[in-house]
Amino acid sequence: MVVTGVSPAEPVGDAVRRVAYRRLQPAVEALRLSSGADVDDVVHDVRKRCKRVRALLRLVRGEIGDDVYHRENRVLRDSARALSAMRDAAVLVHVHDEVVRAGAMPLAGYRMELVERHNDLQRQVLEEGILPNVRERLATVVVRSQTWPIGMVEWDVLGAGLKRVYRRGRKAMAAAYEEPSAESFHQWRKRAKYFRHQLSFLHDLWPEVIGGTENAAHALTDLLGDEHDLAMLRNAAVAAGCGPEREAEPFAEFIESRRALLRTRAQPIGLRLYAEKPSRFIGRLGRYWDAGTRRVTAA
């Protein structure tokens, strides 16, 4: 049996250290080898890897303690933030093109502004030592991860970490639909992503069941991610003051109609995903953990 996440088949400390290494070490290597030709892909991958390990830290926060948690979470967060402006600029060009292909009337000169901003930020990342700095930070986390203080962890620790993320995601969903805004949906998206990544770490408890929930969380975060990208595009267009008002207004309205559709599609997925109260959801997965423990003992 090949274990890819955290399960009773392997001591939790060994699994966490293994997963952290396998997530972050490739990022360190990619940053070392990156060139201008592949920097967008490298930055995107590095940011994803940082988010996944931050979700892993949240899963075992009760065991590693607040000091270690805050230290490593801060390094991973700041490393991703150092690359976020360039990544967002690249996304805006892509989303702009998708919106125009879908039927929006392009704003005169706006795409060129987006491309130029992306190119400027890309040069900044490549020429100002940002990549080596991020690589050094992540390399220190890789080394420290192998000595994270994780003993004989059972479900009580993992369940507490998962419950915190699940509860916050549930509350963020309610807040997003109660007072819809770009920020409230962005907050929900961040909570849902942590939940999705934690499910992937627990996938082996019962792949046929948890895998389905994980797929639903993936679909949800894709919708919320697209909604967030459109919100960024609209805000950037407004801030840039592109085109006369008669051109900018239809462009913004087209974006808003697509955002509304994505929010509508996200709601039933979210309602199903967060249907259980946190204690019931965690209790159910805890029983999967117990069943897995019995299976390991009997093997």
C-alpha cells in the first residue's frame, strides 16, 4: 500500500515530515533552475506548494505548537506573497483574454497595459534577487521540517486541526452569501482551499468516500478562484481608468454577470460540502481513522 498523505498506516510525524519535504524540496530546486522562459510556471507551482504545506501545518498545529506553527506559516506566507504580484499580473492577462473570447467588448489599449505590467513585474522578480531570496527561505523550512516536534499523534490532534479549518470555511460561506463582496468570497475561497488540501492529506483513510468530498472541494475552489480572478480584472480596469465610460461600463457589466453566475454555481456545492456541523463531520472522519487503525493492527 502506497501512502501519499497522513493515515494510521504510518506514524503521523514521519508522514508529515515526508509530505513537507516532497512538497517543498521540488520548489527549492525549481527556483534554483528557473529562467525567464519558465518563471511564470515556476512561480505558480511554488505558490501552490506553499499553500499545501500551510494546510498541512494547520492539520498538526495542536502537536507542533504555536511557536513552530507561526514561524513556519509566516515564512511560507511571506514567500508566496513575494511572488504574488507577478502571478496576479499573469492571471489578469489570461482572464482578460478569456472574457473577450466569451463576448466582452475589449477596452482600447487595456490588454497592452496588462501585458506591460506583467513584463515589468517579471523583470523585477528575475533581476532583483527575489527568486534566490524565496529559495533560501523555503530551503530553511525544508531543513527544519525534518525536526518538527511531532510525537505519537492520534486523531484528536488531526481532528482538531481539520475541525478548525472546516468550521471557518462554513462560517465564511455563510458570510459570503449574507453580504456578497469580492473580499468575502475571497476569504471563503482561502478557507475552502485549506480544507481541500487537508482532505487530500487524509485521502487514504477511505479513498472512495473522501475522494468524492475532495473532488467537490476542488470544484468549489475552482469556481471561487475564477470568481476572484474576474473581480481582480474588474478592479484593475476601474483603477486603470481604461477607455471612455461607454466602453468601460459594458466591460465591467459583462464581468459582473459572469461573477454572479459563478457564485450561483458555487452555492449548492458549498451547501453540500459544509452540510454537516463541524463536530459531526469530524466525528465521522474520526471513525474512518479508527477503522484504518484496526485494519493496520489486523494486518
